[in-house]
Amino acid sequence: RLAAELRDALPARQFSLVYQPILSLREPASAPRKAEALLRWTHPKLGDVSPAQFIPLAEASGLIVDIGDWVFREAAAQVKAWRDAGHAGFQVSVNKSPVQFFNERSQRLQPDWVAHLRELGLPGNALAVEITEGLLLERDEAVAGRLRSLREAGLSISLDDFGTGYSSLSYLQHHDIDTVKIDRSFVAGLEAGGKALALCRAIVTMAHELGMQVVAEGIETEAQMLALQSMGCDWGQGWWFGKGVS
């Protein structure tokens, strides 16, 4: 039922975006300069449907291509509004599904993204594209080429949920990645110290040695924030700083 009704969600304007702030851990008192755009679906009868439910359905059906394009354009309009309001340099991150890369239509969509930013008068660095490690698993040259073209247009590339799933350091060697995002499962264990603390510290050190920045996701306590700050993590995201807002 959800899969069938998902087809009507975009034309019926049932989707919306919320923006979760990403704050500097190096300048914790400064105003947000980044945010992640998060997709929400408000069903007319069921109310709010969890992304964990509808995103896999959108990917399986191929609808994620059109939905992802809508997310990009909405996020671009919002970051332009913020920059025009005086927040120069503000950046919004959008998630891009592997399906969007492998779908044959993505070859037409991707240049459109760059052209759309130019139409808005936005530089590429106004947007960051978040990808998952699973996308890089097969070392597909077409995917690598599309990532390069986005980056050449000035967009930043972030590797989401780093440290889970198909983790391989070879990804960092073979692809141009600007930022790695430490998965929330590691951040959750920081207060207990031990392996989680050691892993986070190792990710931060390795990323910096490779010229990348680091965002820690899922920060929910001051102790977690302070631990990440002490190890030199660049950015923090999570309920400690704020939930997603319209």
C-alpha cells in the first residue's frame, strides 16, 4: 500500500524538508554554517511515515530518482535564501541514493543539477552530496566519473555512515572525498571510552592526514561533544545541537 501511494506523494506535495544544523566543534559558539536536508513524508491518513520505511520503497521502485531531484532543487532554493539573507558561505548537504547513480536517467539529471545551481547564481560549494560506502563497493568507473564531475563543479562529496557496512580504506584512496561522517553508532559509545573512543580518534586522525574534514553524527550529550572536540573533530551534528527544523 505504501509503495503504491508513494507514487502520488510527490505530485500531491506530501513531501517536505527539514534541516538539521551542523556546527563547528572548533568554534562551538559560532552560528551554524552547514545543515543537512532531511526528507519527510506526511501521509494524508497515516501521518508522518518514517524514512526508514519509505526510502527503501522509493529506491526499489526507482521513484527515488525524481524524489532526489526534488530534494536537490528544494535544498538549493533554501540555501540561496539563507545566503541572500546574509549567511555567506552557508552549505546544505543532500543525500544521493546509489540508485540515482546507477539509474540510466541519472546521466541526464546530474548535469542538470550543476546547471540549476548556475541558474540560481550559486557556486558549487553551496551544496554537498552525501553518499554511502555501498555506492563505492564495486568500483564502478561510471560512478567514479559522475562523482568527479560533481566535484569539478565545486560540490563537496561526503562519505556518510563511515565505519559501517562495507568499510574499506581503498575507497578513500580511489575516490576524491572531501568529508567523512562518523556513524552515530560509534558516537553513542564515546562516554564509555574503550573501542568507540579509539575508533573515532583513529577516523579523525586518518581523515586529517588525507586532507579530509570529519563530521560526527548523532551527538546527543555534552560528554560526547567534548570527547569529539578534544580529538580534533571538525563538525558535529545531532540532537545536542538541534533536531531538524523547517
